[in-house]
Amino acid sequence: MNLPGKWVKYLILLVLVLAVAAWLGLARMKENGFDWDRFGAALRSLDIAWNGFAIVLIVLTYVGRAVRWGAMIQPIAPQASLVRLFRAQVIGFTAVTLLGRPGELARPYLISRSESVSFSSQLAIWFLERVFDLLAVLILFGLALAQLDPSTASHVSPRLAWVLRTGGQVAGLLGVGASVFILALRFFADGTQRLLSRLLELLPFAVGKKLNGFVEAFAHGIASTKSNSQLALVLFYTATEWLMIVAAFYALLRGFGPTSHLTLWDSVVVCGFVAFGGIVQIPGVGGGMQIVSFLVLTEIYGIPNEGASLMTILLWLSTLVIVVPFGLAMAFQDGINWSNLKHLPAEAQGGAVPLGFGKVE
């Protein structure tokens, strides 16, 4: 498959940018006393079998996400194709990796096209997915905090001390909020929809009609929460998804010399902190798995900087970057105009969400 000329230029530019960033990063690490001999020894300690197993688990998580989305879309699209849902997951997470937050809407957009359902209904499913994942992350983070010695906060930097002191309260508040939201959808969705419809009647007819259509489509998307069996199935798939993620973290840590002594519970701690750092901006630290994973490995487990740096890179490559080549290949195969994915909010608001799975123009 030949790549269009403009994509070749983008790839060359991306390689140059990464090369410059790597050179600057290496120069800075050298100034800070980074030991390249240790880094090389850590690199040679990688166990291919464990890392290969971790990659298999990561791939299965994308299958798991497709299965869970299929369970949530079942009330409005019972014949949804698992293959198409899987492709949308891979392309969507590739968009997130390459485009950042704007890429989050790629999955509901592509699924709305492939399964001939409204974008609003899939936006509701995407929102539900985020809520269920948030609950899973908070449970993991709570387990992580429970496994740590209370005295840990006394010898870590202020960047992590805040998490150990107040992270439990933050997680608890977020957990209560997410649980209340799910219960509200479960028991009060119909009443809320009727109330919104009445309020929208007060607006000019054209505006109210358009917004009411969005509310109705959104309500269709959350239909999976109204059935006890369907809700239980979604919760089961969510638990399975995150168990695979924890298992992948354990395989990566187990297959790397400097972290091979860490236990399964240690993997829960690392995964919990990394996932929590991905959704919460920690004061003095920020968000992002790279920063949080490095701090946890060095300050909680005493892993040398060189080994922690390499493990952080491995986690980033295995959990995020690995999907990019496959997502790009699938996008090109489906004839998707990648630049359009950056303008999804405007396109969706304008109602221009074509059905079918043909080329996006």
C-alpha cells in the first residue's frame, strides 16, 4: 500500500521532530548525571517472552473495548459488527495518540457511520465508557493506596506526597460522583429527558427541534443502563478490561531486570497511579503516564533513574504507541481523510455525520 505524498512528508517531519526532541532530552539527561552504561544494561535485561505476552494482552484490550461497546450499542444496533467496532477502536485510539484530546471523538464518529446510527447516541456511549473506566481507575487507585505503607509519604518528594495525602479523598469524591451519575441514568433518565424536552419547547422552534433531536439520540445511547442484565454485562466487561491492563503492566515489569522483583500487587500500585495520573492533574506533577510512572518507580520503589526511564518508555510504547501503525493502516484502507478527524465537533454540531463506511470527504 502506497502512502500519499503528503503523508510521507508528515512522517519525515515527525521523525525529524522526534530526533530533535530525543537529542535535547539525551543532552539534558547527560548533564544530570544519567548513566548510559546502566541504561544499556537495563535494556539488555529485557525478557522478550514477558514483553511479547504484555503486547498480546494490550491487543486484547482493544478487542475487549469493542466487545463492551457492542454490549452498549446492542439496544439500538443489535447487528453491530464486532470487526467494525474493533477497527474503530484501533483507529480512534490512534487519533488520540496523534491528535490528543480532539481525537477522542473519532471512535463515536466512526461507529456512527459504520453502524448507521446517530453520532449523538454514540457520543452518549463514549461518555458512559469514560464513566465506567473512571470507576475502574478509582478502584485501582484505592487498592494502590491501600497497599502502600502510610510512612511512604514521609520520604517522597512533594510532587507525590500530595497524592498520598489527599488522593484518597479526591478518588472518593470522583467515585461518588460517577456512581451517582450511573444511578441517575439508571432510574431517572426518562424523567430527565421529558423535562429537557419541555424546557426546549421554550426556545425558537428550529433551535429547540435540533436540540431535542440531540437529547433523544443521546437518550437512545444510554439505553444499556436501563436493563439490569445489560448493565451487569457492561460492568463485567469493564472489570475484565482492566484486569487485562493490570496483567499487561505485570508482564512488562516482570520482564525487565530492574523491576522483575516487583509483585502483582506492586503492578496494581504502578497501574493505579499511572491511570489516576492520566485523569487528574496532580499539583507539581501534572498529568500523563510518563511523568507519573517515572516518579512512582523511582520514589516509591527506588528504581534507578536509568531503569525507570526505560520502563516509562516501554509502558508508553506498549500501551499507546503500539496501536498507531495499525490504526494508520486501517484508516488508509478505509479511505479515511485523517485531517477531517480534527474537526469532528464542528461537523457533528452541523449534523453532517454521513452514514455508511465509505470515504470521508
